[in-house]
Amino acid sequence: MSKHAVILQSLMQKDMLAPKDVKEGVVACFFNINRDFVKRRMGEVPTENVDAALEQLIKTVFDEHQIDPENPSLPMLKKAELVLETQAGFEAEPDLLEMHKSVINSLFARAKR
């Protein structure tokens, strides 16, 4: 199991999440879903290549939306997540998009306000 899968599994077992936990969950969800998405679209590609490209995309979008790594704003994190979702192109795989949205919605629903 990847480190992102472990992080996501741990977060999904909690009833309440701090904004920083939501951010970590969003990132972990993108890594997990993106790996499956890339495998479906391109076959087996080295995980480190897929992860490096996604890591750069996440960093760019989070920087553009001024996501504080330690204390992210939930509304800005939600905006950044939607931009990432669009740029990742998950809509080409409806079942993966549905799974992704389900996890993301669950993370935000557990956020401490």
C-alpha cells in the first residue's frame, strides 16, 4: 500500500478533521486516483514519473490559491481542488471521478469549522 493510501485510510477513519488534515486527504486522494487514471489511459508508467508530474501540478495550483500548508483555508482549498480535478481530466473515467468526488466530499464534510 502506498504512503498516500495509508494517509487517506487513516484520515477516513476519523470523525473530525482539521483543515490541514483535509488538505493532506485531498492530496492523498489525488495521488491514489491519478495513479489508477494514468494506468487506464497509458498503461504501466513508472509511479515516480506519475507522482512527480502530479506533485508539481498540486504545488502550482496550491501556490496560485495561496494554500497555507499548515493552516489552509477550507474555501480556498475547495477551489484549488476543483481546479486540480479539472486539470487532471478525471471526467474521462466517470467511475474514478465518482470515487474521487465521494472521498473529497467526505473529507470536507468532516472538517472542523
